[in-house]
Amino acid sequence: MKSWPARATSTVPGARALRRSRRRRLPPRWWVGYLFMAPALLLFLVLGAYCVTFSFALSFFQWDGFSTSWRWVGLDNFAYFLYGDPATAQLFRDSLLHNIEIAAIVPISSCLVGLALALLLNRSGRVSRLFRTLYYLPAITAGVATLYTWQLIYQPGGVLSALLTALRLPTLVPYDGWLGTPSLALPAVMVVMIWSSAPGAMLMYLAGLQTLDKEVLDAAAMDGAGAWPRLRHIIWPLLFPITVILMILGMDVAIQDYGTVYLMTNGGPAGATSLVGLLVFQHATQMGGTDTGLGLGSAMGWTLFLFTFVLAMVNLRLFRARA
Amino acid sequence: VKRTVTHSDVARRLTGYRPLWTMAALLALGLTALPRVSGPAAVLAAHPRSDVALTMWTWKVFHKSGWEAVAAAFKAKTGITVNIQAFSPDDLYRTKVRAATNTRQLPDILSYWSGAQWDLAAAGALMDLTGKVSAEGFAPGTYAQSSVLTKDAHAAWVANPTTSKKLLALPVGHVFSVPTLAGSPNFMMFNKSMMKKAGLNPDKAPATFEELIADLKKITAAGQPGFAAAVKNPDVPPYWILCPAYVQAVGRQAYDDQMNGLKPLNNPTFVHMLDLFKELRTSRLWVPGVTNIDIDPADVTFAQQRSSLDVGGTYTFGAIVSLGMDPKNILVFNVPGPAGSVEKFRNGMFSLIEEAITRDSRHPAEALQWLKFSTSAEGAALFAKTANDLPATRLPADPKVVGAPIAQIERFFAGSAGTFTGVTHFVPAGAAYTLLQKDLQQLVVGEGDSTDMMATALQKELDAVNAKTYKGQKPPRVIVPPLK
């Protein structure tokens, strides 16, 4: 019988010396960095990784949320909302379509509004500083209170109705208000989303504009380039990496966020603003009991994740190629 | 060479581990910043004179003051402190209870939705109260129907193939909770002064759904606001308006058979009911923007005279009165059925909220004392007066004892045997119900298919749900008990 030499590597001449030299190359107190990373890593492992694994596993089970036993259902949860149950499948498809609409419109609009504001405010002076603060306010005040304020703006007899009536345009006022009319509810919600995300885009563009080489812009101006050609051919390409980041982050938020809709319309009227995230929330928290709620919600969540992941990858490829 | 260790050497060595010290200091700082554990020791420290401190959870924020008043009286009698904690909204509470069940951190006493306590009992989270509590003192239609696991309820679980084994393992006749709050949904409330202004008799409730529509037409024609219901909550149109009206139209047994999928739901009477519901929109009887009104805002709208009609339950009445509306200005009546209804009945009181002792309680004996006191005539009357809501305990309809609003509700239930509808399938199962919710919201905004097509699609969905649940077999028929 052939015997394998134990710790064969140790017999190689110079191996010990090599290891010693590597050890020597480690900087003093090399572990300090790891030590500082440890709390965050631990937090992620406990809260992040645990929850992700738990939710993934749950999507293949049925669980009432209380008992210790889970019932294996395989891919039934996925099949249920993808095609198994006609009403649920229709609701899921409608919700996903709303998510896509939001993901297509909100990030682009936020970037456009943010860039326009950044160009306007990219100058020194007190007034400019004041406006920078004012325009950034929605980003720091956006929350439950502002969403309720928007509800008051949109409701019948609200600020918007009063404004249109004062402008002698009462025919534009919908009977049930903007949030109560199915065809207008989703656009109205998207306006709020753009309003709250545009200041962030503005701040990033403003930071980008201030790092641009002024000499390039001056040279273009001296060559007779107007404001629009300078924006199109110099500023926009130089700010493109910022746009990439904003688009990817914006799409991610647009797909994942359901809080705005939850507070403003609860997915209504008649499902006109329902989103996949809201369905996940409703199944996981409201149905519960002996129902399939938690497993079904998890399965929906993972389907949405898959969709977001593919979209992000495609985006990244497209934008990287252009950048 | 022997070397003496100096102070500076020690200092150098210690400073060499500076990052470690920094880390330790940060961790210590983080630990001190953590919220204090609110365990029994902490509670006792806050109330040194009490021997025992119990914790009770509820999700009804406006009940907190009522329970605190009862807890104060309980402490005066027993020295036992009860800390009332309210967590709102409902979904947050459900999630909190689920998490606490899994981490074994439930409070001593838990309030939970009546009927849903069985899930907690099946998970072993509740103390078995069989033999420790009794039906004595509770209003008809509460304890015997909701707190005791009846044969009928168990049989209904057995008939449903999706019921978990743990739920089926619960023994018939056992008790895991007692009813604390009772009432009934399906009440409508008219503003009497608005009825009078429209030339209507403010003391005459509409007898049929058609009359209700006619009354609303007169009220709105007089330039007054219409009907504000919580349409934003998708449960409200079916649970509070359509189904209670339709169950009277066809009778309870036929209704159960239809909602159970044994008889066709796409029948002319159901389509007529949908048409009546649709007319609320076509005649512009809803207040504008009703689809964006939730339960509490609907009550506020009514209390502020911005709507002439509200729908809800006994709890709605309490909320409206606590918002400052004069109870004498409210005409309370049951949701009427359409003309030609087979049955007409009055709603009876039934249990809405149950109170249980959890397996995590360290003081089950004291918790049982609290359970008995809080559901006694003394405790319940105190709660009724303070929280303006209807306890499940039998109480006199005396304003001095229970307060004026609750006395009015008690009078409404006087003589009732305490059965609601006795129907097991109050709404169609699973996704068919989701479809019904969507259909009704579409009718409120004046969109969607014709009512004929809605009924047909609903039937198709219900058949699909049943085929999956019962694996191609017919669902078992439930015999609806007669009303007493």
C-alpha cells in the first residue's frame, strides 16, 4: 500500500521560509481592519443573511406564522400567483406592470428634473444657496406627513382642485379626486415619487457640475458653442456616470418601494395602483393565519427580486457600454 | 540582563492595543445605548409597591384608556399592576405577535381577533383555560360561540382540506380565551338632521336597499352630502354593505350554499344586488373621493357632517360619539336587504376580541385574576364608560352604568338571542373574494365589466378555488343553524 507523506509541502525546501516571509509581509496590527469590520459583518450575518435565507426557504413552504412546523409545498406558491389562480395571477401581472411603469418613468423624470435644477443652481450667491436648500427640502422631509399632505392636495376640494377652479378650469377637476380616479391615481403617485427623489438627483448632479473643468466649458464658449450644445456635447457626457448610478438606484427604489402607495391609495382604487411589493406586504401581514400568506408573500418577493436583478444587470451592461 | 518594567513600558504596551481599546469602548457605548429590557424586573422597579406586574397587549389604541381605567381599579383591589401596551396598526400588531410567539416573548395577557385565537392556541402559545373560566356573565352570542371550540367549528375545519393538523388536534370543548369586546358590523347610521332637511322622517329607517337609495337621493338632492364608507379598505364594501344585504335577499342557507360554491352565484338576485350597489355610483350618492377614504376618516367625515350616511359596527358608533357627534342625531339601523328579501333579521351581538393568557406568562394565576376582573360587570362597565365601546359582558342598558352611547347600543341588542347570521361562508373563498373586492371597488368608481359579467367571472373563480381546495370534489355542505 502506497502511503502518502504527511504534510508533504513541509518537506519542500524553502516552503517554511516562504511562509515566514509572507507572515513577515503582514503589516503590524493587520487585524485592526477586520476588527472594525466585525460588528457590521456580524450584524449582516444575523439580520441580513438570516432574513434572506429564511425568506427564501419560506417561499417553498406554507406557514401560519405561529407554529414551529412548516408544510412543504414545493413550487406551488410560485405557480399560484404566476398562473395557478386566475384572479391572483391577473392581480400580480397588473401590479408588475405598474412596477414597470414606475421604473420606466420615475428615475428618468427624477434625473431630468434633478439636472435642470442643478444647472439652474450651479452658480454662487446667496439666492442660489437659499434655493439649493429649498429644493433639497423634499428629500429630507419626505415621509408620512408629506404623503398625507399630498393626499390633501389631490383630494376632491383640495388644493389642486381649488387652483384649477380659480384658473377657470373646473372641467379638469376629476369628481373623485386624482387619487380616487383609476386612470389618474398612478400618475398622481408617480408625481409624488419624482418630487421626493429629484432633490437627491439634483444634489449629485450639482456635485458633478462643480467638479467639471471650467476651462473646457470656457473653451467651448469661446469657440461659439451655445448653452444647449455645451450641455449636450460636454456637460451631459461628463455627467453620464452619475446618471448611470442614479438610474440604477432609482429603478431599484421604484421597484422595491411600496410605502408611498400603501399610505396614499392602499393599491386602489380597484387595484389601479397595486404594486408587487404591496401584494407581498398584504399577503405576509394581513392574510396570515391558516392561509398561505407568508409563503406566498415570500415567493412573490423573490420573483420581484429576480426581476429587479435582471433589470439591474441589463441596465449596468447598457450604461457601461455607453459610458 | 534583568530588566525592570517601568510605567512607560506598560503605557506603551497598552497604547499598542489602542485599536482594541477603542473597539471595546465603542462596543460598551453601543451596549449602553441599547433599549432597556422591559422584563418583569424592570416593571417591578417602576412600581415598587406592587408584588406582581402583568403586561397586556392590544392593537386598539382607543381602548388603551379603557383598559388603564380597569387596571387602576384592579390594582386598588389586588395590588397587581397591569401595564397596557397598544400597538397599531393591525398588521404591525399581527407581525409583532407572530415574532413574539416564535421568540417566546409574549406578554402575560394578549388581546386577539376572535376566531383567530385558535391559530395561537394550536401553536401552543396560549394557556388552556378549560375549567378555569365559565360562560357566566357573558352576553349571549359571545362566550359559547367564540371562546369554546364547538363541534360545529371543528367539523368545519375537518371539512376544509387546507386546515393544519395542529388546528385539528385542538380538543373540542376546550377554552383558550374569553371574550372581551363584542358587537356587530353591518350597522348603518343616518344623520337625522340631514334626513329632516330632506323631508324624510328622521325616525324611520329604510326597510329595503331600494328605500335606502331613495332616501340618499332625497338627501343629496337637497344639496347635502351623500354616503361616506371606508371604500379604501377593500374589505368594507363586501363585508359591511353587499354581503349583509344579499344574505337577507336569498336567505342564510341559500347564501351559504352560494358562497360555498354549491349553488350558482351568478344568479339574477345577485346581479340585481350588484346593480343596486352600482346605482350608488351612477346616482352620485357616494361622497366625492370615497375610494380614498379609510375607516377612521369615514367616521370623521360623518361626525363632521360632511356625509349623511356611514356604515360600520357598534365600534363605529362609539368612535363617532367620541368624536363629538350627538348620539341623538344618529339613526342607527341594520343594512337593509333588497325588496323581496327572503329573510329580515336583526344583528345579534357576537365576540370581536378575545383575551388570553399566554404560555410565556410568569404569573398565570394573577393573569387569570385579571381576566376575570376585566370581564366582570364592574370591570366591563368601567371599560365601556371610558373607551365608549361595547364589552362582551352582559351589562344593563343604563347610561349611569355604561355611559350614554353604550346604553343606546345595549338597547339595540335587547331581546336579541345573540346570533349574527350563523353563516359559515360569509364571503367567497380565497381569490374569489379578492375578485369580489376588486369588482365592488370598480363599481364604486363606475368602471369595470357589466354586473352580469362580474357575477359570471366570480362564479368561475370560485369554481377554480374549490376545485383546487377539494381536489375536484364538491365542497361539503354546511347546515346553517336556525336563528333563535
